[in-house]
Amino acid sequence: MIPRIACMTTRHILPSQPRLVGDLAVWLIILAEMLAFCILFLSYAFARARNVELFNASQSTLDLHSGAINTVLLITGSWCVVRAVQAVREDASRVGAGWLVAALACGAGFVTLKVFEFSAKADAGVDLSINTFYMFYLLLTGFHFLHVVVAMVFLAILLLKTLQGAYGSHDHHALESGAAFWHMVDLLWIVLFPLVYVMR
């Protein structure tokens, strides 16, 4: 009897074992995507070092204000996702769903601004063949744009499941996985924006 009580007491005193936040498969996808972007970022930096004047001249045509607003939108979206996960962990699913809606609104704002930006560049005759800078600009921002759309699809699915009561303190693993993917998209933009839009 005494050993059993001692065992139970020890089990309650010991801290919980650390665990991976989110799904391992999602983290492998995140690592693969970040590696792909790192290769593109390094290629961009190498090409820029070889033709600084061309890159500076082309960069001056980009809308810094739009890029800065997009940065705020994605960072705000990440904060909303964090709040959503925290709320769901505490069994406040409705509150969590509200934060997911806010994150989706931030994503929609980002997508809308990028569509206007891409449309303006297309109207100006900008395409992949204009010069090396615009090739990288369209590849990097276009690839990232697709990731934002995918992340929004994930969040929309998680929102529906949250409203259905699928997640709570008993299970929020999928929600954490979606949050990790969203944070990756945010992190990539935080590198992409100064690299492509700001650096001279």
C-alpha cells in the first residue's frame, strides 16, 4: 500500500513530459518548405550581389507601404492564431473560433493587397522575363502568396471543426499543427519583405 501511494505521489510531482506541439508530419513539411525558401533567398542574394544597380532600380518600383501593411497583417494574424489556440485549450471554443475568424480576416487583407499589387505589375507589363529582379520578385512573392492561401484553407477547416466542438482541452493537436504552419508563413514574409522590398 505504501509503495503504491509513494508511486502515485511521485507521478503527480514529476513535471509532464515535453511533447512536440503539432503533428510531426506537418513539421517535416514546414522544414521542407523553409529549406526551399532558404535556397531561393540565397539565390536572390547571390544574383543581387552581381547586379546591385539593376536590383535597386527595380526595387524602387515596389510599394513599400503595401508591403509594410501586409507585414502588420500577418503578424497580427499570428497573434490571433496564438490566442485561438490558448482559448481552445481552456475549452473556450467559441472565443477560439472568434480569434480564428480574426486571423482569416488578416489573411484575406494580405491576399487582397497582393492581388492589387500583382495586377498593377501585370498592367505595367512586368513578367518573369523582364529582368532578374522581377523574376525573383514574382517567384518569391507568388510562392509565398500560395502558402498564405493554403494556410487560410487550413484555418478555415480548423474553424469549422472548432465550431463543431471537435477541439478543446481534450484535443487541440490539429489546431496546433495549423498554427505552426501559419507561423511559418508569417516568418517567411518577415524575411522576404526586407530582403526584396527594403534592402538596398
